[in-house]
Amino acid sequence: MSTYHLLRWLGHTSFSVLIRRSTWAFATIEIVHLLGLAILGGAILIVDLRLLGVGLRRQPVSRTAREVLPLLLSGLGAMLISGALMLTAFPMKYYHSPAFRLKMVLLLLALCFYFTVHRHVVRPNSDAGETATSIWSKAVALVSMALWLGVGLAGRAIGFFGLLLI
């Protein structure tokens, strides 16, 4: 079964129709999605700013990253669940949206980058992470912020360009 056929089927399920026809369901799901983005983005921004040497200078980067990890994972979980529900409501809209595809690619890149390179830099006893002034740690912070900003902007573009397609 192709992605197209799977999403077309999904759009005809009773759950998808329920979300689409409800006055408040999609709006509520979108609010949860944006709150998840704010929590995730805030947690990542705190660590990335620390890597750039801005704020929390007396606290090791590894400790900062460890302390915001529950917030980061909560925000990510809220975003993934609510994002899947939003996809369920309008699957064909997202299928035909270049902004959605870009967002998914950037999200995949951002998650891979975070759980590999970023985590390596902020782990305890990492020379790059503990100094927080090295070129490497600053580069990692800038790439991280650029990827997550791209995810947010592409997500915003979905709504903006979606209005143009209606």
C-alpha cells in the first residue's frame, strides 16, 4: 500500500472525520502541539545558549542538559502525539504540502543531530561541552538552533500555505 493510499484511507476513518467536524478538536490539538513546541524549544534553547557561553556559566553544560531533559522529552512527546492527530484530521492536505515534507525532513535531521552530535557535546567529561567556549560547541549550538528554527518555520508555512490552497 502506498503512502498516498494509506493517507487517503486515514482521511476517511471515523476518527479523522470526527476531528475535522468537531468545533474544538483540531484547535485543541493544535494548542497542545504549540505548547509542546514551546517546551521543547525552550529546553533546547537553554542548552544551546549555555553551549554558546550565554547564561548559566557557573553550571556545567552536562548538568544543564540533564536537568532540562525531562522537559525536552515531554515537549517532544506532546508534539509527536498531537502532530500525528493533526495529520489524522487532514491527511491529504499534508500529503500535498511541500512545507509539511520539509518540516518532516528537518524534524528527522534535528532529532538525529540532537540524539547523536548534540548529546555527545553535552555529556559529562566532554571537552567541547564543558568548556562551552570552543568552536565545536558553538558550532553544534548554532546548527541545533538552525535546525529547530527550521522545523518551526516549516510548520508555520504549513498553515500559511494551506490557507492559500483552500
